[in-house]
Amino acid sequence: MKAEIVSIGDEILIGQILNTNSKWMAEQLNLIGINICQITSISDNKSHIIKALCEASNRADIILITGGLGPTKDDITKNALCEYFDTKLVFNQNVYRNIERFISKRDMDMNNLNKEQAEVPENCKIIPNKYGTAAGMWFEKNNKVYVSMPGVPFEMISMMNDDVISLIKNKFKTPIIIHKTILTQGYPESELAEKLSDWEDNLPQNMSLAYLPSPKNLRLRLSVKGENSELLTKEIDTEIDKLKKQINSYIFGYDKETLQEVVGKLLILNNKTLASAESCTGGNIAQLITSVSESSKYFLGSVVAYSNKIKTSILNVNNNSIEKHGAVSKQVVCEMASGIINSFNSDYAIATSGIAGPSGGTEEKPVGTTWIAVASKDKIIAKKFLFGDNRERNITRASATALNMLRKLILHVND
Amino acid sequence: MKAEIVSIGDEILIGQILNTNSKWMAEQLNLIGINICQITSISDNKSHIIKALCEASNRADIILITGGLGPTKDDITKNALCEYFDTKLVFNQNVYRNIERFISKRDMDMNNLNKEQAEVPENCKIIPNKYGTAAGMWFEKNNKVYVSMPGVPFEMISMMNDDVISLIKNKFKTPIIIHKTILTQGYPESELAEKLSDWEDNLPQNMSLAYLPSPKNLRLRLSVKGENSELLTKEIDTEIDKLKKQINSYIFGYDKETLQEVVGKLLILNNKTLASAESCTGGNIAQLITSVSESSKYFLGSVVAYSNKIKTSILNVNNNSIEKHGAVSKQVVCEMASGIINSFNSDYAIATSGIAGPSGGTEEKPVGTTWIAVASKDKIIAKKFLFGDNRERNITRASATALNMLRKLILHVND
């Protein structure tokens, strides 16, 4: 069973808005085991709409269409659908009543444009719109299903949730697909791919693997297709168990978790507090941690010690250490970590000192050189990294690396 | 001149990621006068890729392809391109050297997967990848241009900015369009649109205005189309002069400037330093300021005082002030600002204290309530804001508002 999403609207093609509708719909259809074979975004142009529907019907069994159902002149999806299905617009009493109810609730008057919205193609089944005036429409032709919905996200989402998804489930026997994303940090993609190539080659035939890299983590997505969701979940769990034997310490979570959430949960679980002392990350670590709601339960705060004077005056770093080893050194980053634990009286600390770039590099310490320390009251672990030459990504990578080092410290895990 | 964007990658079709690449590319091509006729997202499937390229070539003159160029097994775009262009993969010395440089800079070892990335279709022109190992590729066939780029956003963006856009401009005669974006902060969109409606109605016929709102600012983009770029620039400047007469104090910059860059330049110009004391913004202001290269010249650092204890112990906020007025109050935010000036000995300070949400609100101080103070050694300005109920947007709005208040303080500008 395959589906295609056709998004209609100039605002997508001029790059004014992100196509969040198609992402959401793709996610929902995958959850009921329907593959999306293509997502097509086109403008409000009748002949292009008709062509796109023809092409989609050669690929897919279900075609979900959004957009172009508004009351203004540029909205021509209904006319295109009439031409495609060789039918005409007819007045629909139920749709009219819904528009009337909607308009009166807002103390507005019914105008001709609203009235025209009650005209729908003769051959469709209506899908009610709880949050707007444009009706949804369900068509069937040559064993294919076409669903036309408004482009306004919450109107489309409510139609999908309330009607369309169960109509699709009833109409088609859908296979089951289970996805599980394994979140890793600290292992370069190509090295990991080589390390895991035996495991990947021996995955069950109905299972596939995708590598999804980003500066902050590397996600591995396993997808498995079949008929029994319990069995499929077990199959995936078996493969994850094998994976864990090879790279357990690099796995920090699954699916939509973030490192800052994982660390936050560990701190709450252990009833511990955290503070950070940041130089090269410039507050990014504090910002990540505090992006989690209720982080005030475990995060005391941070000192962003961008100048050396602040490192010595506020964090109590020894001036001699800076003079002898430089600010980007094991000595200084460790003193920053103990300094913040002492001054904030936290259970754990993160400290960073590095050359984010693009300026500030030397032959001995090129741009990207970064020292990171994590500490508890009785232990400090410091490591040196050589990231790249892009300031923003260096900060992102240093922050993710630091959070993952803290996770391992809390869990007493070694690489 | 029409273009089509073809995004390749299962992660888009299963709804795991938003297709931000195609939005960005659509925006950039529109800016040089090229319309996007379709955006097509497909999976890593060879025959589907070839079919999509065929269909795109019937619609568009320029086909921009992203994704599927990684070193792992699911990446098959290069093979599909070879079949489409009836050519074969050949080893490319320059691409190999770039991969080598990239790998050695990261202290990693070259493996077979990396080496395979140096093989490219024989008939393409290479577009260098400054930030990764996958080369970009430029093809020409039957007067159509095809460009294949990595799906990693920053790799694609740098290729487009550094090479692809100017190659397209050279290859095709694109009309002259001049854009100028005026950056404002602190004026609500609907109110500004009303205030500026006379000005907008009287813009020259060849000029158009777009409002581009975001939580951190409101951008007004003027676009003018014609034949003489000098004349067009003058036309735009004339309109901007009229605009300044109405909303000068809200304009903080133009085009790609950011508030943190503007503030940084002002501090360098006046040879002054800055420190921040952040509660609800959680380090976001420090992170914004330090995202600017060489910000260490003026930014001393920040104290993220997430817990009240840190506010009193490190920032010297009076315990009585917190008990009497609450942490989110004029009294406390002013004491935070003077506290950080005293302890860091900076010339200027920013302080924030608010309820970012979703929890923590009360009837008297609902979620979104935020006090912001900016200070010099002899002046403090504090203001109260009521932002919305979304944590992330509240932090973004508070940070932008604080930076703009500081800009006005440095410039002695009043609203």
C-alpha cells in the first residue's frame, strides 16, 4: 500500500513557509503501515494540479491533497478536482450549515465567497471540518482513494485524526511497520558504519537501517515491516541488543529523546544538581539544559567565563595555570570544573575551554581544539577534542560531547 | 526560467525530518528571479530517482537535487545519476584530496567508504564541499542543468552560496531583482502594517513589500525588479528613508545582520565591555552574543542564575528583594544587572528574569511575564513584558528584546 502527498500552495514554492503538513501526514501514515512514495509540492495552477494527480495515481493507491480550498480567487483545487474526476460542483446543504455555524460563532456575516465554499464536487464524500469553512473531500476512482483537505495545519490534522485515518484503515488492509531510532553520540559515521557492517549485513530481510548524521548526534533508524506488531517489536529489540553489545556506551537514548532530557532525567532520578562553567560554548550548554521544562529542579546555573579575568575572579582558576598552560588546557578546564562545583555547591559540573574559531587558532592549538571536563565532588574526567573549523558546529559538537560525558560520569560508564 | 527541487531521502518520507533544505533553496532561487515549479521528495530508490528526474526535466530548466550522497549503503544517488546520464563512476583526484584533508583534520583514518566517495560520474563538473566528504555535481543535458548536492543542510547551503547560485546566474539570463530587508524589533506585525499602510500603498509599481515575522524580529523585505541595478538601489534607498522617518528607533539593521552583531559592533566602536545575568533566558543571551566571532573582545561573560541561591550568592541580589517582590520583579532584575556590573566590572549589563513556562505561572504573574533590565555604570532601564505561553518562543523573544534594549541604551535612543 503506497500513498503520495500533494501539497498545493504558492507559499511553499516561494520558500515562505515550511511544509510541516506533509511531515505530519507522512509520520501518521507510516504509523499505520502505509509507505509514502512521494511528496509533491505544486502551485495553485489547475493544469499542474491535474498533471500531478495523474502522475501520483501511477505511483500510489492513496493520494492525500492539501491546500487551495480557501474562499479566495487563487484557490482552485475544487475546480481542478472536478476536471480530473469529470464531474461538477453542486450545492451541499450539510457543508452550508457548517459554514453558517462557523460564521455566526465569530459574529461575522455570510458573504458570497463563503456561500461558494458550500459547493463541492458531485462525486465526493464529505469530511466535516470542525475548525474552518472548507470541507474535506473523499474520492474513489479505479480503486484509488483521493482525499482533499484544507492547508491550514490544525484543520487538516483534526480531519485526519477524526476521520481520514480510520477511513483508510477500513478501506485497505495495511501492513505494519515499526521504526526505532537509536541515538548515539561521539562515534564518527563512517567509522561506525564500518564497525557495524557485519551486523547490518545480517539484519533480517524485512528490516532496514538508515544512518542519520547531524553535528550533535548520529541517529541509526531501524525499520521493520510485517503483520504482527508484537513480533516486529521483538525483532527490533533483538537487533538493538546485538547493537548494544558493540556500541553500548555511545547510545544515549531512543527516538525523540535529547541528550539534555536524558541528563535531566538522570539528575532527577539521583536527586543531584548540576552547574556549568563555559568558555568556548559561551552559554550554549546552559541554554540546552534550560530548554527542558522544569530544569530548575536540578540546574543551579552557569558561569560563562569568556574572559580569563572572569575565569580567575569568579571560578578561582589559578592565574599561573593560564600563564603556563594557556586557557585551552587540561589544567584550566579542570580548575574551571572544580571552581564551579565549589562556588555553586553543585553535585556535578561541566566545563569547556576551546578555540571555536574562525580566529584564535595557533599551530599548536588549531581552531577546533577543545578541552572538556565533567566532574562530581570526588572525580574529574577531562578530554581533548579536535573539532572542525566552523564556529557554530564546534559549539554544537562541544556541547553535545560535554553532555554525553556527563551522562557517562553519572552512569559510571566507560567507553 | 523554472526550477524544480528533488529531495532524496527516506527520512523525509517517513516524516522524521522537516524538509528545510527545499524551503531555503526555494527562497534563494526566488531572490534571483527563478520560479520553483515543483518540489518533489522521494526515497533512496534508484528507479524512482530516475523517474523523478525525467518528470522534472519536462517541467523545469534547472533541477536541484539533494541527498543520498553519504558513504553508507542506503545512499544511491550517484548510481542513479550514472544511469540517468548513461555514464560511469570514475576516481577523482581533487575530491579524494578534499576527503583526505577532511579526515586527517579530524584525526580519523581513511577507510573504504571514504575512498568510494571520491568516485564521481564521469560527465559532471565538481562543486567542492568545504564542510564534508560528499562532492557536489553539476550536469548539463539537453540545455537543462542538474545539480546534485548533499542533504546535510550546511554542506548544501555553502555549496549554493559559494558556487551554485553564481553558476546559475552565469548560465541563464536572470532578470535583475534587488532586495533589501529592513530588520525591526519590538513592533507587533499587525500594528506596524496599519501604521505603514499609506507608505505601502504609495510604493512604486515595480516594488513589492513582504512582512516576514518571527519570534525574534519582524523583517520587511522590499523587492524591486528592473534593468539598471544602480537605479533600482536608489529607488529602494528612497523608500527606506521614508520608512525611517516613521519607525527609526525600531530598525536595528539590514539584510543578514543580527542584533548580536549590531550590539557587538557598537561595543567595539565605543571600546566598551558587556556581561549578562540571566535567569529565564538560561544562557541564551550569552550564547547569542558568543555566536559572533571575536565576541571575546567585548563580552566578559555571564552568570546564568537559575536558582535563587545563585542570584544572592554570586550576583549579590538582596534576599529580602526576592522574598518581598519575587524573583520575577523589577527590583530583582535591577539588582541582577548592578550585581553583574559590579562583580564582572563590565561597562554594560543585561539581566533577565521571567516565567518561560509551561509551568510556574500564577494569576498575578502568568507564564510569559518577563522583566528585562539593561544597565551602564550610571543608568538602569527595566521593563516588564508579557510574552506568550510557549517556552522556546518566550526565551527567544526575551533575548531579542534585551539585546535591542541594550542597543538603544548604547545609542541613547528612546522609543
